[in-house]
Amino acid sequence: MPTFDIKIPKTGESVTECTITVIHAKVGDLVQEDDELFEVTSAKTAASVPSPVAGKVVQINYTEGETVPVGQVLLVIDTAAGAAAEPAAAPAAAASPAPVVSAQPSASPVVEQTLTKGSLERWYSPVVLELAKKAKVSQDELDKISGTGFGGRVSKADITRYIEQQKGAPAPQPRAAQPAAAAAAPARPAISAPAVSVGPEDKVIPMDPIRRIIADRMVQSVQVAPHVTSFIKVDITNLVKWREAHKDEFKQREGVALTYMTPFIEAVAKALKDFPRINAAVDGYNIIERKHIHVGMAVALPDGNLVVPVVRDADKLSRSGIAEQVSLLAAKSRQGKLSPDEMTGSTFTISNYGASHTLFGTPIINQPEVAILGIGAIEKEPSILETEAGDVIAVRHKIYLSLSFDHRIIDGMLGGAFLHAIAQHLEDWKQD
């Protein structure tokens, strides 16, 4: 009986174990390729795991709620049961974890060949194979691509990135090991939480897996980065009037709502291009300025938890493109359908605490980023305006923005200049 082992995936670079939150399948179920099998959470993220093969579930080794080391087999699928719907896998797949190597000599380019789905440890989805075939990527090249998907699988984003790199400059090489002088700073002393007494009438509520992740990451962030927060009040009257005048037309034309998150992401993306030091990370005593601008947006879930989906290459998207991504990612967040790729890789994050009518706050940096923008509630207030006829009092729409930044590499002047650039873009919003 040919079988395929479904293992606990590695959801982050330093992740060693995951907690199983939901198992969608049971022994005896017939599953198709890409059917959701189970959901896991880790110290990095929470995600659903799809089936890479079609077949029948014949074994489940763990139960919901268990914390399991990465790489352990959770389900075993009999692929013979799905043979009618799935092309036969390579016979050597179950026997050896070695990658499938092209029969062509590596020295000569391969123009036409049959790309295989690969072995147990190196499996490719139909989408990846189709993109590789169209771009004339050889099996040998495909086997060498570093995957960022579950268990190191090559995702659609990975193959697309590889193809784009081949069209231009050679693919970047892995970052060289850092010299000893640039090693991480000595570990800080461990900090223990105070003992907490529980009264007989108190209610003890265990944190769910996502809340545990949030708790750990918030503690990590304030321990790693010295936080400083700057504030600015912004007159967004022009923006409010523009949105009110165009939101119905925009919804009819684009099919998605025009929320305030769209212009804020647009403003942030423009400012990050002008201030690349904000679009960065810290590695020991090295500053890494990111080439791409990937903006994360915090989304509150119905259960009270929080996730941060990512709008990738926000600076290259049109206003309609940003609005479409915001709508899609927000919907997938609340439905619990975000993929790991959609929740990782952000270079800057926005937290909209104004949605809960909060005027201003001091958000915690989403590591390994170095800054986060907080958006307060929009309020009407009387303001003094300078006109040719003299000063007048008018009702304007105002909002507080806050920028929490890592004082290791961002000083007050730089943080203030970046925050002012965002404010200026929003205040100068054009009606057209």
C-alpha cells in the first residue's frame, strides 16, 4: 500500500514545535489534493495545512491540543485510494527522501522535459510545476530552489520570485556568516513574572494558542527593542471629503469597499521609499534596509485575537490594487483562511486602534521590524485656519497618528521626519 506521511510543518525559521488546534480529517476520510487537513499554531504564526496528495486517511498519530515537534508525522494517507484523481507518484518517493534529480546533465539547459511532483521530502504542487514548465525551469533547478512553504515546500511565490530573478540579475546568494565582532549582544538576565494568587471565586481562563503567540511576541519585542513613541495630529478633512464623494462609485467600479486603510497604506508606502531606514531590521550590530516594502495591517478577529496579514510591494500597487488587497486579506483573516505566506514577511506594520474609538496609543513593534504606525479615531473639532482674509474658525476632521520606533537605529529626528511625511501626504490629499 503506497502511503504518504503528512508531517508537522515548520512555520518559522526558529520554530521547533507546533500546537495542533484543529484536525479536519478522520481515519477513513477520502481527501483530494489541497483539501485542508489540520490547523496548527506556533510562536510565529497560525495556519492551515493542505494535503499535497489525494487518497485515504489511514492513520492519525496525534490529537487536537497536543504540542508536537516539527517534522513528526501527524497523518498517513494511502495514495492508492486517490489514484483515479491523482497521477501516480514516483515509486521511489516512499522509499527514499532524496530529491528527484533530472536525468539531463546539469551543464546543458533543458528546454522540454517532464517535471515530476518530487519525493516525499520535496513535493511540488501542480501550480508550481505549471509555472516552472512555462518558464522552462529544469528539474535540477527546481530541486535547488529554497522553499518557504510548509515543511520547506516551494510555493507559488518562491517559483515566481526565482523566475523573475532569472530574467534579470543572478539570484542573490545566501547572506555570508557575520564576523565575530558583529555577533548578537550578550543575553540579558532572565526576567521572571511575579507569583499570582488565585482566589476561590476567581475564574481561570487558559489562553488559546493564538493569544499565547501574541503574549510571547509582545514580551519579546519590548525586551529586544527600546521603544520610543512620537505623536502628531493630522488634518485629514480633504481625505474624508474625497472618500465620501467617491466610495460608492469606487465600490461599484472595483467591487471592494474604499476603507481608510487604503490611503494610509499608500501614504506609508510613499514615506518608506523616502526613509529607507524605517523599512529595516536589526541583526546584532548590523542594520538591514529592506528592498521591498511589505506593509502589515493588524486585523481584529471575532474571537478577540489579532492577526497581521501583509500587503506585499505596497509601493508598486495602485490605489485600487491596495484596496483590493486590504479587502481580500481582511476577509480571509476573519474567516481563518490566511496562508503562512500572507502572514509573514512584513517590513512595517499599521495598527488601527481608532476602530475601537481610541484617540491615541503606543503600539508595540512587530519584530523583526523597527517601527509601527498607530491610527487613532477621526474626530471633528474647531480649528483656526489662515486665509487671505485673516484667521477663521472652521470645523475640521482631525486624527492622531503615533509612531513607535526602535531607538537602537532610529532617533527622534528621523522618526519625527517620517511621521511628518505621512501626515503631509494625508493632509495634501487631492480631490482627484
